[in-house]
Amino acid sequence: MKLRSVSAAAAAAVVLSLTATACGGGSDSGSNGDKITIGIKFDQPGLGLKTPDGKYTGFDVDVAKYVAKELGYSEDKINWKQAPSAERENLIKNGDVKFVVASYSINDKRKKEVDFAGPYFLTHQDLLVRADDASITKVEDLNSKKLCSVTGSTSAQNVKEKLAPKADLQQLGGYSECLTGLENKAVDALTTDASILAGYASQKELQGKFKLVGLKMSDENYGIGLKKGDDELRGKINKALEKMVSDGTWEKLVKANFGPSGYKYEPAPAIAK
């Protein structure tokens, strides 16, 4: 009877040990053996887009693939997870992803919750207008125009509150709706990050219909978000990003994803140490 009791206790200890190992987090969060989970946008052409046939395209996706490869994960070992703007910090802190590459601007507020590798891309808030419209060359011109952005957009509020207070701001559910309005002349301009605008304008069915005005209303440094305190991973990602620039891949990826829009992109930014 005593022997059976000891055996049961030993078995319980083994189960607990295995359970603890399986649930372990730390630097392994977002990875599962030979797989890695990366957060991206699913709805931003040119940056992060999940196509109807289940493929993933865009500059952020290409950057994520390059970094993952440098970390030892081939493309078929990547699990892609949707990372909406409002959920990026939670996905990282909860260990649902190893890192996030999703037009993720580095700022002081976000740095209190997560760490960033990079930056790997510098963009600015800009305006997208119809290709044949020469009436908007500076932000003040919007004071007599209809401006479109998505509901709750900080870019739209920045224009409305600080730069062109008399603009007729219309907020719709998504950028695609704004583009339709822009094409149909229901609105005169669309505003958000230039990289996002260039991504939409580069879509095959939209090429030649729109142009970026070329304004620089803000500086947006895109970084790769990861769990706070994981300095080892941050260092590895930064090393991968530096290699991506030095071997010419960065330039190649930018041109492939944004080139058709005529987007005048900035040189690769210096990696923060």
C-alpha cells in the first residue's frame, strides 16, 4: 500500500513537470519547436495583406520572412497571425507572437509596454489625390476640400485640428471606402502614412489613378515589436535588419512593393542601439 502511494506521487510529479515544461514562456513565447508565430496586418496592400487564396504579401511580410530566416526559420515554418493596431501590444505581452511587423510606429507610449528592434523604415503622413488633380499641393489647400480617412484615425485628426481646420473631414470604415470615394470624386484627398497610401496606389487595378502629394506632416519610424526585456532577440533582429540593408535586399523589397505608385521613399533609417 505504501509502495503504491509513493508511485502515485512520483507519477503526479512527472505530470506536473511535463505540464510546466509545456507551458513555459519567457523567450520561447511565440515559438513552438521548429515554428515561429509573427504578427502582421492582413488588410494593408503593399505592407501586410492576406490574399483570397491564403497567401501573404507586402513589405512588412517580406521583412518578417527575411528576419525569420536569419533567426533559423524558413518560410514554411512561419505561422502568420493578424495583428490589428489596437491588439499589437497585447499579442506581444501575452506571448501570442514572437514579434510584430505591422506598420508599427515607434513612440514613447508604446515603448513603455513593448520593446522595438529597428527602425527598418521611415515614412511620413501624406495625402493621396487623384492623378489628374493639381489643386492640392500643400496641406493648407485642404481647407476648401473634402478629406477622407478611417474612423478614429490620428492622421485625420492631425490635419483637422492642427493643419487644415476648415477641411471637411469624412471618416469612413476603411481605406478602401475612402479610395472609392476618391475615385468617384466624392472626396478630394485621403490621408494616412505615405507607405500605406503607396501600397494601395500600387495595386494593379489602381495603378495610374492616384498620386501622393509628397508632404511630410509627421515622422513615422516603423519598428519590430517584441516582448519587453528580450535583449537577446532584439539584438538578433537588429543584426538581421542591418544585413538586409547591407546586402541590397531592403532596397529591392521597397521597390517591389511600393515602386508602381511612384512613392519617393526615404533611405533606410539607422538601427537604434
